[in-house]
Amino acid sequence: MDEIRVRIAPSPSGNLHIGTARTALFNYLFARKNGGKYVLRIEDTDAERTSQAYIDNIFDSLKALGLNWDEGPDVGGEYGPYTQSERFDIYPKYAQILLDKGFAYECYCTPEELEAEKEEAAKNKQAYVYSKKCENLTEEQKEKLKAEGRKPAIRFSVSKAQQAFHSSPVIHFNDLVKGDLHQDTSLIGDFVIMKSNGTPTYNFAVVVDDMLMKISHIIRGEDHISNTFKQILIYEALGADVPKFGHLGMILAPDRSKLSKRHGATAVSEFVEKGYLTEALLNFVALLGWSPSDGVEIKTLDEIAQDFRIGEVSSSNSIFEYDKLNWMNGQYIKKMDIKKLTEMAKPFLKKYDLSELSEEQLEKVIAATREPITILSELEHDTAYFFGKDIEYDEGVKAENIDTEQAQNILKYFDSQLDSYDFDNEEKLHEQMADFRTYFKENYGIKPKVTMWTIRAALTGRTRGADMGVILEVLGKDKVKYRIEKAIA
Ligand code: GLU
């Protein structure tokens, strides 16, 4: 079998969309599973919609996800992507081949003329297809139009290609995901392959590039199915092998509409900024179409690659369940290596003076607060009381847990004991706190948890949070004393 080669071909008209990340992942998985190569190509033929910031975002996001591409122009020991705008000298050569073979022709129609055709079709309630007005222009007619200052675009003759390679206008292909797909090509107008400014259109550039890059399998979103019929005809007209195609269902929001900003984050970088881990994101998007054969959903990229079969990918749309992503992200946060997690947490703790804590203390704080959070941004709230001198009380906490006579007695006694506490020894602190709770239970019949609520409230302003031993140890004696005495006052 020929070499398996796939590609991801994003257009840089926005940051890397989570849907494109899924397409990239499925291509990557297909390549890994089949010992193939995975290529990145930036499709920036539309200069107006392209920006370098988006290109950078696409690179960075793919790399952060671990979807590194296997080849491309060498940029200082690393692979750059293939970029269509750097290949503009290539496309006219292939357009010329199509012109020479009679599968393409120059079109001198002005935008106004084309607009008039479209209006006419709309008036007659007909779907618009180009009139083919320019298909049979003589050399003389062309010279005359050129003399008027018109520059031709190049159009592909759909009917000529169809007649040359297919017995019927209805052409078929066997999609790797969706099975047999067909289209009546007589409904496809002769489309532009080279614009009058000399740049290629998407359908043409994509075929030339996939042909030259020897792409064997094209895995992409189902929104490209209608383009596929045009592309098949171009491959055939160029005398190239037609690759295999697999079209993935769309990713929809929970309300079944197109996933968009109003539902939440849509770009990979937005998810990361909100506190999602790229490992969790990747695992989550894999499940949008693919299901593990053993039913275990949490898997590494390597495990998924082993279990991935394109023919088993669901052909229907997938729903992007933010709740499920949150759950999954929480699972990854829970298991992540603590040093790595602490590093990832830092950008979410910018509000605080991190120099108040040693690296080791910060790791303790993160380890003690990583559950039950689902996204890293929650850490800002959940670690708040570890920083600064003073705390804010949650509503009702002071009245219920600090200002009562019983609470004041607990706090006063605690304050009197503090000098005997060993603040450098978490284990010891646990024992001392246990003795403290027992004292109030035995002498005053106060439930241990009530005693602890008071201490916790005075130290954190809350009645829930991290392990008390960690809180006492990280805050240290001076801060503990300060907050307790402030609560007494
Ligand atoms: N550049 C196209 C897009 O971003 C992808 C084309 C393709 O995969 O063929 O939608």
C-alpha cells in the first residue's frame, strides 16, 4: 500500500477552533494508528481574512495539544507548516495544464455581469449556475476583452470533466465515515479556480496541494462534502489519483445549534485561558465521534491512537456537552502531577503575591485545593485565604460561627493554646487539632465539626475548604494568631 499521508488544513481567519482541533486530532490518530504522516498546511489564500496572530495561535494551540506535525519546511531545526501564500507560483502552472487539456477556460465576466446573472436566476426562482458565457470565446473575442482592460479569471468546466471521467452526471464516492455519497454535477456551475488577481480559490489550491503533498486520506468536517465532488473532478482532470475522503459530523452546542461564542469558549486558547487542561480537552474532543472499545473514556493520546478506527467514527453530529468537559477536566486536575499542576495554576493566581509562599508551600496549597475544582480559574477563589494578612468572610459566616458566645470561647481557648502548637509539622498539627476538638466535646458537649467550623471560619472566612493541617502549616503561627485574635476582637 502507498504511504498513508493526512493533513490538517486550517484557514487562519480565527483562533484554532475546537472543531478544527477535533479534525486535527482525528487526522493525527489516523496517521499514528496506520504508521502514516500528518501534515499541517495553512490555507491563507484569502489575504483579507488572514492574520499572523491567527496563524501563531493555530501553531501554538496544536503544539499545546500535542498534535505536532511530521514535516514541513525546516525553520531552525523545527518543522514549519506548508503555507499556501508562499506557494502562489505553483497554482498557475496547474491551471495552465487544465486550460491546455480543455478542462478550464478564461472568464472575462465583470462582477456586475455576474451579479446580473444571479439576479435573473433569483427572479426566475432558479438555483444559480454560471451561464458558461465565456466557455467558447474565440481568441479574437478574448483579445478584445483584454484590450478593454479586463483580466480573466479561470473557470473549471464541470461538464467537460464529468463527461470525460463519468458515464452519468451523478457522481459517487465512498466516504470512509459516511459510506456512499453522490451528487448531480449538472447542478454545479463552472466555478472559478484562479481569480483574476492570479490567486487560486480554495477548491483548486486544496487539490493541487493535496496532490503534490501526496495526501492519501482527507479527513475533515462534513461541511466540505459538497466541495468534494468539485475536487474529485479536478483530480481527475489533472490526471491525479483521487484520495480517500472521510467526513466527520459537525459539533453542535447542547441546544443543537452551531457551536458559537454565546455557548461559551470555542477556541482552544480560550478554553486554556479559562483553566481547561489541554490533555482533558483533547480527551474530550476525541469522544466527539469516537468511542473507546472498552468503554473507558479517560485515555491518553497514545491509548486513543491504539484504539482508533476511522470506519467506526460516528457519522452523525456530536453534542458539545460543557458539563461533561468540566467533569473530565476535574478528573485530569485531580490526577495531574502536582509540580506541573502548580505551574499551570500560577497564571490563575496573578491577583496574589505568590512570593509570600515557598514553591513547596504553593504545591501544598494546590494539592489541598485541587479537589473539587473543575477548572483552574476556580483556584483564585479557593486559595484566597492562603494569601495576605486579612480575610473576607462569606455571608453569614461571622454571625453564625464567630460572633456567638460559644464560638468566642472556642477561639479564646485556641488562642491560648497556640504557643504549644508545632507549626512546622503537619502530622503533629493534625493530632493537636484532634485533641482540641475532643476537649470541647468532652467538657462542653460541642460537636467536633462545630468546633472546627469556628476555627476554620476565623482563619479562612469560610466553613469549607482545604485540610486544616495544611491551612495551619502554610499560614504559620503569626498569621494564625493574627486572624484568631482579630476574630476575638
Ligand atoms: N481550509 C479549510 C477549512 O479551514 C479546510 C479544507 C479541507 O480540509 O479541505 O475549512
